[in-house]
Amino acid sequence: MGLRQWRILRQMTLADLAAIVGVNPAFLSQVERGLKCVSVPVLQRLAAALECSVRDLLEERDLFGGRRD
């Protein structure tokens, strides 16, 4: 599962997750769509907020840029 799937599983809106992590909801939306990349600290905060591992978030899409093959 990728970031969006984890967020939906945890029944969070973009605004909910963005507020917890400390980023703008528009930025988070762009990350989910693969248009923006996140820093390691933000990735760690996302994983903590979603109660999953960083690796879980990186399974579907590389949040540092591009799709994983």
C-alpha cells in the first residue's frame, strides 16, 4: 500500500494527516499523486501518524521521486 491507501485505511482526510505531520494539505496531495517528494523527516512523521513503517509507505511508490519497479 502507498501513502493514500494507508491514509484511507486509517480514516484520515488529507487535512487531518497534514495537520498531524505539519505540512500543507495541498503539498500532501501532490505527494500522494507523485508530483512532489518528501524529506526523510516528513516521511518518518507520516509513518508515525499512520502507524506503519517507512518501508510500508515506500512499497507502491517511491516518495523520494518516481515509481518503484
